[in-house]
Amino acid sequence: MAPAEAGARREQEQLRSAAVVGVQDVQFWDFPDSDIRNTPQLRAKIVEAITALAPELVITIYSGPQWAPGQPNQRDHIEFSNAVAAAYDSLESPPRWLFENGPEPTHAEVIDGECFERAVTSLAQHDVYLSVLDPDTPVIEQARKQVDMTTSPRPEFNGQRTVEFIVKRAR
């Protein structure tokens, strides 16, 4: 799918996905889909958002080169995450923490079955995107597999599911 077409479709999917989990304020900054770069313009937009929202913590996507052997990360994700870290570092008074999701977590939060199902429903709103990635598997099955894989039960939490994060900065 052409990036221009994908970007518009993915915006609509993201709005539906966000609504499922109760997020009402979703911003699109018009950076080109499939061509995100860690530029001064992107970092300035991130600084503007952090400053306006004044959060206690910032969570970004994974910046590492691969999730596991043979499972590469997307360049857009790496560039965006690095831009978030650079923007965070440029703040005179940054939020207390900067986290990213990814392998080898340092922090985890227990989730319940309702949260798990809501995450599956939310991810399934990306139906065109998921259909393109795997046209042979129903979208809801793809969504369930992804959420299951990223919230697997952890023995140190009595076998409960968690969402996990890597602390990148703490002040």
C-alpha cells in the first residue's frame, strides 16, 4: 500500500483504536508515514507536546534494532523513539521518567482479563493494516496473538499478565 494511502487509513484506524481504550485526544503531526526521521522538527514537536501536557512520565516505542533474533524493529519506530529520548533530554525540567516498551523490561504492571480483552479489541481496529500484514489470518486472531505475546503471564507476578517497560531515564 502506498504510504500516502496507508497514512490516511492508519489515522482512522488509530482514532477507532484509541476510542476503545478511552483516549479522546489523538494528535497527528503530518510527518510522512514510512519515512519518520529523528529531525529537529520532530524533536521540537515532541518537546511541545511534553511541555503542554506536563506528564509525570513519558512512554515511547522500542528503539532497539530487533525484538528478538530474526525479529527486526521498524526503522520508523527506532527513529521516533530516539527523537523522543533526545527531546526528553533537551527539556530543562523533564518528566520524572522516560520508558519505552520492548524486550528485557525493567518495570511491569499487572493487567486483568478485562484490560487484555480491551487491548485485543483496540488492536483489532487496525483492520486494514493487519489484513495487509497477514491476509490469511482473521484480524481478531492477529490482534489476540499480538496482545497475548506482549502480555504473557510472568512467574514473578504470580502468573498474572503484565505490560512491561524499560526505564530509559529517571530523575
